[in-house]
Amino acid sequence: MALLEVTDLSQSFADRKLYDDANFTLERADHMGIVGQNGAGKSTLIKILTGQILPLSGQIKWQRNVRTGYLDQYADIPAGMTLYAFLKTAFQRLYDLDAQMQQLYADYAEKMDDQLLERAGRIQETLEANNFYDIETEMERVITGLGLDEIGRDHVISEMSGGQRSKIILAKLLLENPDVIILDEPTNYLDTAHISWLEDYLNGFEGAVMVISHDYDFLQQVTNCICDVAFGKIIKYRGDFKSAMRQKEARKEAQLKAFEKQQVVIEKAEKFIRKNKAGSKSTMAKSREKMLSHLDRVDPPSENEHAKFAFPYLDTGSQNALSVTKLSVGYGKPLLEPVTFTMTNGEKLAFKGFNGVGKSTLIKSILGVIPALSGKSNFSPSAKINYFNQDLEWDNPQLTPLQTIQNEYPTMLPKTIRTKLAKCGINAANAMKPMHLLSGGEQTKVKLALLELVPSNFLIMDEPTNHLDDETKEGLKRALQAFQGNLILVSHESSFVNGWVDKELNVEKLSLKERQE
């Protein structure tokens, strides 16, 4: 029996249908990848499956008593809670049982009631069956595997970056060991070594997995089936990612052939009708008209939308763009060795290094968003800076993309805003959704659209490719390559950066973390 059965699922928003009468199952051994363009409805599908929103129609049927674990990057975490304390909450039920058992033993010592001893014994068996006495070993395995020891076990979660927070929520989910693991873009904030560890973990996981990802190399390693969400349909393919894409391409070619063959039939029938509608063969013409009216027409294969970006350039009269001199950055104590570099007009620079090493902190210190511990950074007096912050935070997440841009530019016509959003890959339906209901990819596109409205000569982009599909990444890369001004780029995707930036700064080599520990 399947762990999950999805039957006749339909969902729409405004006048746009996400999927219509979709059917698929999740079997016990399935490690399912969920793929599709930004805005296709992947995150919406997960929200439906986890009961966060209701579908327009259809049935979602989970097998009784199946425990699901969902990577919720917006989970509420009590103020002041440390990393280690938060991870321990994955085993709260077992810790509560242990406390109950200890109390029963204490009560037995006073009352010498054998029933108390029996109850304590049963709890002891439950704890042993759930590997309670190996909890700390398992926690250390996950902490090391995901690189959380670089953050620090006593680090308060409220003081962490969005990427660090996502990593610890992922760690807690894995420690809970549910029957079904549901992940939405789990590799966004992981380094190569940690992605490799997660691949090994998932491949050894005996339960079912559902994972949304635009990291196709990751999907290739961890999946044995793929659900493709595209053009109003959800189609499940067996096999790994590459096999699924070959099946999809074959399906597309078959559909194109069927469409072209049917068009020949339709064109021939319509020509006969036009020629004979009023003549001696009018009865035959009417018969063919009736045939066409009942024909189940084959649609042509749909093509993916391609987002296009263009960052307007504001000319600068200065040859020197940025000077950074012995800049020491961190929170209370330095994260890196003092940083020194310069950029001349038009240069493009990439920051390299593992997630959490201090790249975002360095950027914020250069910009003056957070104070530097020592040293200085100076932009050219004519520098006009445009900054992309990787955190998806909005002053009012209830507003739609259209309203968000209108608030920033009240004189801009709604039609102009819609055109701008459409060019960036935000369709009409998503332009009218509240920001908090949009996927990470759609929210990123809105942030990029806002950047396009500000002429500049210095772009600073901190992980702009997180959440984006391949087509959108390519559009963004072309725009950054074409930008005539300066660029500082942080990206964990080497394929996005390699071959076109002028120079790189390896922030990892400047890290002081190992020496401080």
C-alpha cells in the first residue's frame, strides 16, 4: 500500500490553474524529486500535502500513522535557544519518558511498590528500542555532517544568519527520523562537503523522501523517481533525474508528432468544409464539421518561460571603484584575517568559501550595514550601489509583488509594473499573490525586479541564485555579464561563477574560526 495517494488534485490561483486532475503515489521506497520552473506550483504542492493549505479539489490520502517531517525554514524557535538545545528538542518525547522513568524509580525507592518498578521497566524498554542512549552520538554525527560545529553548539539561534538557521532546522528534521522526509531546496545553504554528506544520509535512509530542488546534480544522486510539475500537470517518472528528463523529452516529442499529425487532419477537413459547405457535398461537409467539434484536440508541447534581466548602468567618472584596507569583521571577535583589496572601474569580483565562513558579514561590513572591528572601506564618491541581500524578508509580506513595487514607486503605472514583473518571470497570477505565499524563487525574482528599477554602477549580489531554476539563473548570469559597472558576487554555485568574473577572493583562507576553536 502506498504511503501517499494523490487523486484528481486540482489547484488554481486567480485565473491561473497550477494543476488539473493530477494523480500520483508515494511508495515506501520512493526517493522522489519534485522539479519544475519557479512558480509552477512545487512549494504549493508541498503545502497541500502537509495540510497547510487546502486544494481546490481532489483527495490527499496518507497511510494511517505515517510520520512526516517537513523542512520548515520559517519555524518558530523560542528566543534565546541555543543550537544544541534546539537539536535536543528532536528527542523531547524520549527525554520526557526518561524523566518519568527516573521519577518512578525514585518513587519505588520510597514506596517499594512493584507496579512502579514494572512501569519504569516498560519505559526503559521503549527508550532502548528508540536508541535513547545513543542520542548524543547521533546528534554529533549530524552536527559534524552538516557543518554545524563551525557555527558553535552554544550559538543563540536568533543571532544566526538565515542560512545557518536553515541548516539547524534541517538537522533537527533528520534527527527526528520520520517515516517521510519532505525537503524544500535543502542544498541552498550547504557547501559541497555537506551536500555530499546529505546525499549519503538520504541514500541510507530507509523511509520515503520528497525533495524540491533546482540542484540537478543533487537530485541525480538521491532520487529514484521524479514528479515533474509543469503546464498544469504533475507527471511521475520512474528512475533518477537524468532518466526522468529523457522520458519527459520522449513524451514531448511524441506529443509534438501527435499534434502535427492531427493538424494535418484538421487542416484537410477544414479545407473540405470551406469548399463544399454550400455545394452538393454539404452533407459530408456538415459531417466533418461535427467530427471536428467532437475531436479531442492535442495541444502542442509548451515551452518554459525564460526570465530576462537588465540592470541599468549609471556612468561614473572615477577609475577607482572600491578600496578595502585591513578590514576586520565579525560580531565581538574577528571572523577573518584583516582583508585588503581594491577594485577598478568595471571589475567583477567573486567571494569564495564555505557557507558561514563570513562572506555575508564581509559584504555588510564593506557596506557599513554592520560596523567593522577595525580597518576601512571606501567606495568612489560617484559610486551608486545596488545591493541584493539573500534573506527573503519583506516589510509587509501580506502585500503582493505589484503592491510592493507600487509602495516603492507610487507614480509607476500598474501596467508598467506588470510588464516588468512578467519580464522577470512573474506571471499575472503570482503578481497578485501575497509575498508570503510565493515560493522562494518567485520572491527572489521580485527582489531582482526591484533592483532593475535603480540605475547603478556597483552591484553587490549575495547568493542571488538561491531558489532559482536553471532558465532564470542563465538569464541572471547574462545580465550580470552585460552590466558595465562593478560587481561583487557571492555564490555557492561554481558553475554560475566560473569563466567570466575578473578575480576571486577566497574568504575561506582568511577564516580565523579554526584557530579560535
